[in-house]
Amino acid sequence: RFSMVVIIVVNFILLQLTPCSRAATELQGTIFLNLGYPTFTMQCMRPVAPSIHNALRICKLFLTFSSMLMACLCVFIIRKTPSISKEYARLMLMLIYITAQLDVYTQLIFDPQYIMPALCIFRDAPLINIPLNPAWGFVIWVTFMALNAPIYAACFCHRHQLIVPEGSIFKLRKYSRTVCIIIVAAPSLTYGYSYYLAWIPTSHPIMQKYFSQHDISTEWDPASIASMECFQDYQLLRNAWAFVIFICGLIFFAFIPAHTFAILRRARNLSAKTRKYHRIMMTSLIVVGTIPILLIVIPFATAMVYYTLLESDELPLMEISSFLFAFHSIVHSTTLILTTPVFRARLLKMLHLESAYSSVAAVSRSSINFFTNASNL
């Protein structure tokens, strides 16, 4: 919570120091920070057929409401599972809250429609149509997405510290753990600021020159095109910022699990069942952590590379990416329950599968008997 407050304050200060009315022409000469806009001529992506668009929209809305129900079930199961610590339960609940709220915000409030390769955005037909500029909506969306990073980092750090022996150089105090989370949170939660810098109003001469080189299909609704906002400045800065986030993520999602498994292999003071329990819990966290990568990062990155480098719009990859995004929340909640033994056992009990619950719960209880104080789990 402390790290979140620090980053929110930092974002507020950055936004206050950077007026939105800045002239984009002043940024074109900053070679290190700004890569400039493309000079080749190509056609921006075309919209998909209205029938396909409407069908995908209905499916996404159905998935959103289903994910809300699944998130409620997941929250109930976590709160009713006494065999995990309050700290780890809070982290799991934060993951569920952020994932579900991101889905609701994306599908019901923001409802973005992307035009590539210009990276222009307009709001399509949101059910909750609050006054929201598309550029601000996208900056909020990016920041919302980045909220997952420090929470996942805290989860990995928590599971790692449970089995690190006392006296080890990797045994961190609470203050040191908070510093590590802030190191991850700082580049992640300020990443949206790079898009705030990149925002150029559509009416600006730079964007008019860009659109003279990139023909926008007349198949798009003229009113939607008139309301769209684009992100063109500071491309190199955004790429460098993303690289820093990637390195931080690599440390937490690669080094910490690898070191945890290495400790478990050498931990002779832990019983075989206890080692198995911690190995399963860490594996579950890894599987859950890959969901955003598989359903959000990879599809959107593939679409951007496809439209930008291949100069083609034959495949509706942005529509496909948005559709896959709609699966994120429900798949995340389902995976968390099914891959975590104690949550799976609680679900089986709720379904009155007593025999199955007894066998799973017995394994879970025996694996944590090593710890005499429940708060250590």
C-alpha cells in the first residue's frame, strides 16, 4: 500500500509538471527521446465487417459479466480459506479486484477502438458513457494494466521469503521488501505517463501531416474519426521505458521462482510434503502470472508489429487481440482457483464433493503441519 501511495504521488507531480497543452513541434528535435513519425505512405487499418464487430462485441460483454461472477466466487473462496495467511490472501484479493475492474473499465466504460499503425484511439459505444477523452482513457488503461506488476512482484516475494532460511543474504526485512516492490512499481505505474507525453491532438499540424501520408479508410464512421486521439511523440522513450519494465519483470518472474525451487531442492529441514506444497504454490503463481502475458501482451504486441512492420491490414489482429483480452479476467480467476490446492479444496467443499475435498484437504493440511504458527503461512 505504501508503494502504491508513493507512485500515485509521483504520477500526480509528473502530470502537473507537464501541461497537456504543450506544443508537439517542440518535441520533434529531441532525438534521444523522440523517434519521430514514419515518412512512408500506407493505408491505416480498415474496420471489420459490422456483423463481425457486433458479434464480437456481444461476446465480449457476455465474457465481462461472466468474469464479474467468477471474480465474486474467487473472492468468496479466498475469504473462506483459513489455511493461508492474511497477507497472501490480501495479495490474491488485490489481483482479483484489479483484473476484474480492468475488464469492466475496458469493456463497459472505455470501449476502445484502435486504428493502426497510427496508434489512434476512439471510444466505440461504451455502455457506461461517462465523459472521457480517448487519450486520457488510454493512459488510465495503461496505468490500470501496470497495477498488476507490483502486486505479482509482492506475491512472488512473499512465497520466496517463506522458505528462505534465516541468516541467508536473501532473507529480507519488511522494509527491504517494500523497497523491492517500489523498484518494480516505479517504472510500471508511471508507464502511462510516457503515453501522456506521446499524446498529440488530432487537430495538430503534425497529425495532419501524418494523415496525409497514411490514408484512413472511408469505411470508418466520420464522427468516430473526428473524436479520436493519437499517440506519436516520444516513441523511443516509450520503448526504453517498456524495456526497463521488462527487465524488472524478468528478475521477479524468472530469478525469484528459480531461486525458490533451488532452495526447495536443498531444504533438508522441510518435509517432502511441505516442499511439494510450496512448489505447487509457486508453480500456481507462475501459471497465473502468464495469463496476462498470453492474453494481453503477446496478442497486442503481435498486432502492433504486424500493422507497423509488415504494412498489412489483411488480418483483423486488433479485433482478435481485443477479443482475447475479454477472456483475461475469467481465465485468471479460474486458473487461480484450479491451480491452488487450498482454493480448489474449498471449491470442492462448496460443491459438496466431500470425498474429493477430503483427499485434497488432507494433502494441504499435512503439507502445512511443519509450521506451528499459522501466521507464517
